[in-house]
Amino acid sequence: MNLALALVAGFLLGMAHFGGLWLTVCRAVRSSRPVLLVMLSFFVRIALLAALVALVGKGSMWYTCAALAGVCLARLFCIRRVGLD
């Protein structure tokens, strides 16, 4: 895997993470237990993101940094897409 693939993989992981956040927020407003839903979603999303970034990184600092940069790019994309900037 090269750095570009790690960046793209990180971007896709970030899109999944922030997409899950968006779904959680949409469901939390209708939930009878929104705090439980938000906390459970947070821990599941963070655990999955951390595990998959570590998997993409394969123990290499450069691959891990590229994957994390992809996650940051996904965050910027989502913020611009929603219009919060």
C-alpha cells in the first residue's frame, strides 16, 4: 500500500465515521434515551475508527499519518457539505 491509498482509505473511514455521527444526531432527537444513544455511538465509532486506522497504518508512522490526514480531509468535506463553516 502506498501513501495515496492510505490517504484515500483514511478519507473513506472518516466519511463512515462522520456519516455515523450524522445518523446518530438525526436519531437522537427522536430517541427516548438520547444520551445513551450518543454515548454508545461515540464509543463504537471511535473504537472502529482507531482499529481500522491502525490496520491501514500497518505499524508505519507514515501510513498512519496519511490515514489520519484522510480522516481530517473527510471532516473538512463534511463540514463544508453541511454548511457549518
